[in-house]
Amino acid sequence: MFKKILVPIDFEQDGSWERALEAAFALARANEAELHIMHVIRSTPAMVAQYLPKDYATTAEAQTFATLKEKVAGHGIGESEAKLLVRHGEVYPEILDAAKDLGADLIVLGAHRPEVTDYLLGTTAARVARHAKCSVFLVRH
């Protein structure tokens, strides 16, 4: 049924993605689908970026990739079972762009209980679900 599954994870919200990763891994195995696990490094405001070292982006990406690899391995997913991806920018557009670039037919997202500010602005999960061109599976923690 599914050929390519994308799972975005946010290191700051551990509880929100762990069940989503487990669900995506089970779906990937059941469907013999490619599993892509990604993390988005949020854009650094220009005012802050000017004070960072010149190699900050490269170093941040390498550290993020290592952290992503560690978290995935901690859930029993080997390197041959998933492809890891690190992107830079605003979270929900990067998720949508990655899904498009990969040709993903399913995005599996962790969802948390909305906070007061989420009712005004919307959560990342809600934005992805509204704008994705493929199926979106939301997993509550």
C-alpha cells in the first residue's frame, strides 16, 4: 500500500515522536516500504546568525545528523532500515518539501495536545495535515 514513509521528529518533543516512529517502522515493515526519518534545524534569525562562527551550519548539521542516528538506533532501527535526513528552515514547509522531494505517500507525525497558542497559530501537525499532498497519519502520545 505505502512505498515511501516520512517521519519527522523534533528533538525538543521526545514524547511526541517516539510512538509515531514505532508506528511508521511497523508500517514500513508491513508494506516493505522505504522509511525516511528527518529532523529540521530551525532557521536562525539573521540578527543572531551574524554572531555565529562561519562553519556553524555545517557543524550543526553534522551534530544533528549524529543525534538523529543515535535516537533512531535507540529505538532498534538499524541504518539499513531507514534513511536519515536533516533539513534547514521552517519546520512544516520543510516537511512538506521533503515529502514532495522523496515522493512520500505517507507522513507519520507525532501530535501533542494543543496548547492555548496552538489554537491561534495551529500546530505543525495540523499544518502538515492540511497542506500535504499525501496521506498523513497522526499519532497521539
